Amino acid sequence: MYDFAVVGVGPPGARFARRAAELGYDVIAFEQGEIGKPLACSGHVSLDIWEYVPEGAREELFQNEIFGARFHTGGADSDAYEFYKETPVSNAVDRVQLDKTLAGAASDAGADVRDGHTVTGVEERTDGVTLTVRGPDGEFDVEAKMVAGCDGPRSRVRSELGLPDPEEFLHGVLAFDPEPDDQDFVDVHLTVPGFFAWRIPRGPGGVEYGLAAAPSADGDVAERFDALVEEYGVADRIEHRCSGLIPIGPPSSVTSHRGFLVGDAGGMTKPFTGGGILYGMTAADCAARTIDPDAPETLAEYESAWRDELETEIKLGKLIRKGYDAPELVQRAGMKLFEGEIGVHMDKPTSVFSVEQVKSMLR
């Protein structure tokens, strides 16, 4: 019997598998397809990402340095409000290779990582769990003391354990223009109901275009994306188009008796951007640090630990998101007040109150 069975080997699942294996636990991890594919997530990440990858991996993953963002209340040719730092704010990375690198680190730590394996059922018992797995050679069962649901917005583990869904799901669309672009700024368009559209220069990786919208706008998300790339004059070059759900707002509980959720499966994303890489891996570290597979009561420690780390950031992120649907005059006034050099961290809304941000505003 394994100590932990991990379902989903994106960044949260790979991080948990690695950390648990490093602590001496017997870990098996399943990914239903090829790790990192199909690509359905942005490759725009905070500089903190380099703390989670093996030494020497940066050269292979890095694509571009980002120094700031241009915010628009209209389309591609509309006026923009610039927010920037003199040093890089974030990086664009090879998102597929990031997943492969993190999964490789888990394997190197001793976890048994298997792609091409789909978990079709999870049975929870008093003393452990049984996973039904479909692999290349047929179906088989796996016994574990605990199951970690790291399997994204449509989490089967969440469903099988009877855990509540995240508060809401946005519909996101993403695609790429292969033309290399090493500009310093991303573009953000506050033109989508409940969220925004974006353009991210990714150096040799081309340009990432995307948008996400609230459920009320689901019917025209594809049309809005088509209009975005048309405005930028790249509609005929767009490739690798994909779409998916973005969970926003964690549910009241992410643990059962012998299972727990990490990352998108538990709604652990930034409400103001939809990104979940750093939040998911932060929660994974909390899980590895607090959960003892022989002591189900330690799941309560995990619930407390990840919320202590992320709950305030998520609450403030929800407040920031409310501004996306404010009247345009209010948006412009707010951006005019804060535009220019900033001192904030892209993953931490609490940094708005930091000494660095206050100094930037005074300058």
C-alpha cells in the first residue's frame, strides 16, 4: 500500500509528489495524458517560480522578462495606463516544459510518476483508498493510505470524494502567434464581462493571447477572442488554440477522511488573474508538511495551513476583480491614481500595502 496516491501531475501534483517523496513517503502519481499536454494554461509566472524548479532548469524554461503591464479599457488601439518596475516583475516560461521539469523532479525524488494513466474511480474507506486506474495495459487497482486530488477544475477526485466545487468557473480561451516577441510589457484589456483579455510576449515562444469570462458571458467567449486577435492583426497566424475552465474561489472544505485537494481542484487560484501555479504549489508544500498518511486527523492541519498562507490573498484578489466591472470612468480614475512605477508582487495582493508600494506611490 502506498502512502500517497496523487491524481494529476501538473505543478501542484508534481510538487506534492516531490516533497512527500523527499520526506520518505511512498508515492505514486498518475497523469491521464502526456505530462504538460494539451497546453491549457498561461506561461506568465512570478519570479518565485525559480524557487520550485531544480537548479539549472531556468535556462531551458525561460522565455522572456516582463517589467510591467499596460491596462486598457478598450481594444488594441485604446489608451493605456502603464504599471512597471525598473527590475523584472515576472517571466514568461515554456509552460509545457515547466510541467515536465516539475514531474521529473518528483520522479528524481523517488515518486513513481506514470503518465498515460487515467483514474476512473476512487473508493474511500476507513483505513485508506482504492483507485481504479486505466493504463496502456488495461485496468487495475491501486491501494493507498491517502489520495491527493491535483486533477484540475473538473476534478474526478473531488467528485468521487463528494467534496464541494469551487465557488465559480470562468471560461478561458488561449492561443499563440508564433512570431517571436521580446517586448517588456504585457497588455491587459478590461473589456470582458467579469474578467479580462490579455497579450503576453513570450520571446522565442511567440505571443500568447487569451481571455476569460464569467459564466454569464459563456455564449460569446469564442467570438470575443476572435475579435481580440483581429484587433491585433494576427488572426491568420493564430495556432494551438485551446479552452478550459478556470476555478475561482475555494470551497468550504478541501478534505475528506482519506483525501484532499490541491491547486485548481480546490479552487486555489488568484481571483484577479486566474493563475494558480504558485498558489497550487504553496498548498502542495503545506500538504507535504502537515499530512501524515497514518493519521487522518492531520488533514485538519492541512486545511488550516493552506488557508493561513493563501486565504487573505484570495479575499483581496476578489476585491481587485470587482474593479474589472466598474464603470469605465471609475476604472480610469483608479488606474490614473496608481499608474507608474509600482512596488507590488504579482501573486500577492497584500503587497499593495507594502513599504515598497508606498515608496513607489510617493515617488
